[in-house]
Amino acid sequence: MTEQQSAEDMSHDEKREDQLTTAPKSTEADAKPRIEVSETDAGTKRIDIRDDANARPGGPDPSKK
């Protein structure tokens, strides 16, 4: 099986993990989910940054220096 064929057989989550762990010095933790998506009964989607996410948007927290 070629590399292209194996990529076609991968699920979305498998492709994401493969992409995030192929960089030099990357770890399995780099591929952990960073967001949670939920949907209300009305169909509104909400995207939240997970509390345990290694990478978070925004600048560094000055209180953690």
C-alpha cells in the first residue's frame, strides 16, 4: 500500500494526529484535542478552548512569569 492510499484510509482524527506528531520533537500530547464543540437544541454551535489544552490563544499570562 502506498502512503497516499494509507492516508485515504485514515479517519479525520487519525490524519490530524499523524500531521501533528510528524514534526521533529513532537509528542503525543501535541495531538490532544484543544477545543470542545457543542451544539444547542436550536442548532447554535459553541466552540470552547479546553481547560487542559497545552496551547491556548492569546498572549502569555503575566501572572505566570
